[in-house]
Amino acid sequence: YRGDPVVRIQDRTQFGAVGGDYIPLGTVGSEKAVIKYGAPQTSQRESAASTLDDLLDFHVVPPTVVRMDTTGEGVAHVSVQELVPDARKWGRMTQDERDLVNRDDLFKIAIIDIITNQSDRHGGNLLVSPDNRAYAIDNEFMFGDEGWLKSVAVTEMYGKEIPRPLMKKLRALGKGDFMATFASVKVGMEEIERAWKRKVGLQKSGRIDWRLVPKPYPFVPPPTA
């Protein structure tokens, strides 16, 4: 999957339903995948979120890579993400349904969202599989592009103590690998240093705490989505 340099669009008119919406599908090798177009920066950020997830050994960001789409006119950089089959959207679930979602997964997504200052983790960008595993998709709005942290995972887990096994994984991630993860993302080194400080801040506090993100404050949780 990750070794194939070219994505093949199955059919530009073919779509696959995810959470009630429709998304373009393609293949990498024989694997179905979600294809996202946009500026190269979009693909790089999507891939960086997946790499961070790999380094933390969290498994809550579907594997995502940067690939070339050669099926149209010219060549386009795209992000290619593993499909989460039969997923539901967090924003369309009842609270009783949400209470059944894997708590560790929500902690993991909240940790990633605080570190990257995610500003677009609304209820449509957190998917839940049939076995109640949670997945973070559409990760390009990291580093506070919208000016604030917005994460339904942080809202759900706010103030809760991070489980020890997750704290161990968080501490195990060294600065060299962390900085390299975001090397291709078009933000200044100062912003990446702030992300590292948020990671260290989480280790020190041991809790999901939105106050670790940069100003402006305060974070206002979305009402339902």
C-alpha cells in the first residue's frame, strides 16, 4: 500500500458512502482508498498526521500517504487514506451511542488534536467503525489554521486523566522523530516547537487539557457536532 507511488482513480464518477456523505474512491495496488485533492500542503499535513499516529502507536488515523494521480491531464499530488468501512459520524450519533465508543481511542485522538492544535475535528471528522473504534480523518487543518482548537474528542475527554499505557507511548516519542514528522509541512520551526511543547505539557499534566494550546483563548466546544 505505502510502497506504490501512483494512485489509480477507479472512476471519477464513482463514489463511496462514508457516514452518509459521498467521497471519491480510488485504489493503491488492490486496496480501496479515499482520495483527497488540494494544495500540496494539504497532502503533506494529512500524511504528517498519519506519521505522528504511527510514531505514537495509536492506530486512530487511517494510514495516509502522499501519492501522484496520473489519471487526468498532467500530474496531481493527492493524499490517499485507507477507507474506514461502514463508518458512522460522531456528529450523527446519540450520546448513548457515543458512550459505547472506545475510550482509549478518544483519548488518543484528543492527544493528537492538542499536539497539532487541530481546528477542524468537528463531528463529521471523527468516524466510528461498527466495532466502536474511533478514527480521525481530514487532518489538514492542524496548527490552528482556523485560529482555535476545535475537537469533539477533546470536548468529550476534557479534564480526564490520560491512561498510563498512553502516557508511556507519549513519553517514548523523541524530539528528533517528532520534528522530522513535520519537516515537509509548510509551517515555521517556531510553530513545530510549540507543538513539541504541547506534547511535553501533556506529559506533565497527565490530563486532556485544552489550555496547552496557544492563544487565543478560550476554546468553546461546539454545542452538538
